[in-house]
Amino acid sequence: MVYTCHRDKNCVINKVTRNRCQYCRLQKCFEVGMSKECKLSSETIYCLSSPKCI
């Protein structure tokens, strides 16, 4: 998947603005150490979103 920035590729990414630019958010993740090989599978997403039972 390829994201593009519609601004100058330097959008402010914080808790409030993080969903405005996927490109800059992904670049910030790489800057802080996320591996480019990391991917969430649909199974992982399901596990993260389902309620936990005790």
C-alpha cells in the first residue's frame, strides 16, 4: 500500500491530528523504530479488537 502526503511531507502528528495524514504518520513510525516488515494480519486485528475473557 502506498500513501501520499497532500502537504509538504511534514505534517504534525499527535493524538489529535494523527488520522489526517497516513503518509506522515507512517513516516513517524519508521523514525521511532518501527520495522518496515511489521504487518498486522486480519487475525491479529481480530484478536486486538475482541473483548478479553477472564
